[in-house]
Amino acid sequence: MPKFFVNYRTVDSVHSAAAIADRLARHFGPENVFRDRDSLALGALYPKKIRRALERCDKVLAVIGPTWLDVEDAFGRRRLDNPKDWVRTELQMAFERDIPVVPVLLDNTPLPSFDQLPAVIAQLSNCAYWQVRQKSFESDLRGLIAGISAHEDQAGSEVEVAQYVQHNTASDNGRVIATQGGNHVFTFNNGGRDSR
């Protein structure tokens, strides 16, 4: 059974991350899903436990909401630019260990572009992503789980999984059109900004 690590920023997506982790735990088992608030005992050494969980996981789900990219610290500096920021550190560790990272974009949040990210996690901009929308939360999560399961279980039927596949199509002018389950999701340009 695959093991998952849920990466998220508290002020951006704590409730969505908790709901996503809960659905994953129901399907794959709670012992196979790590989310810090659910998985760390009181008094646990945070850095040690985080590193151990990342080393054991098969996939990292990076939950990205509308403020994920630009959240600032108490001094007005972008948290993502701080090498000690845990969201950044967890993603950096995953990329250094060649652990697949699946960006889970909430509602109309675009995938951050390469030049919007610190160099150590810039490859996040090239990761195949999945969108979870409030209006279709349950079906989008079922699609996410089906997509993950399809890659883990190659014996799965292509017909059963096809309805959940998300396709990204680039046009000549650099715009990317994303469709999920045959429905238009959103369009963004190569600067990463929504251009619907």
C-alpha cells in the first residue's frame, strides 16, 4: 500500500488539507497517510519525525490554495523565501529524494510558475497536478484517489480511470487549458496567472 505525505500551509489550507488527508486515510488506511497535526504525538521532535515520514512516503501531496505563494511572516517577508520555512523544506526534501510531488490546487488557484518559486523547489511548476474545487469537492477527491490508485495498480481498468484524468493542453500563445473529466477547469498563461 502506498504511503502519502500531505504538505500544506496552515494559514492557506489547513481545513482542506485535513479533509484531503481524511479521505486518503479512509481509502489507503490512516497508517499510510502523514499529516503533521494528525500524525505527530505531543512532544515529538518535529524535524526528526518529518524527515522520517518523508523518507518513508511514496508520494507528496502539496495542497496549494490562493495565498500559498505569497504568505508573509511577521516582518513582511515571503515565507517561501525563507530556507527554514517548513513548507519549502518538505518539498525540497521530496525533490532531493526523487519522491513524486502532486500539486493539489484548490478551486481556481493556478500552479505557480517556475520564476515564482525558490530555485530549490522550482520544479514544482512542472509537476502534473490535480484540482479540487469546493463545488465538486467529493467527486474531485474521488478522482484524485482513482488517479493515484491507477498509477499504483497497473491492473486497473483504463475505462474506469479515464473519467478522472486531467489533461493540460498548451496553445501556441503559451496559454494552458486544463480539463478534468472532460470539463473545462481553468486557463492560465505561462506566467502562472489565471486568464479566464
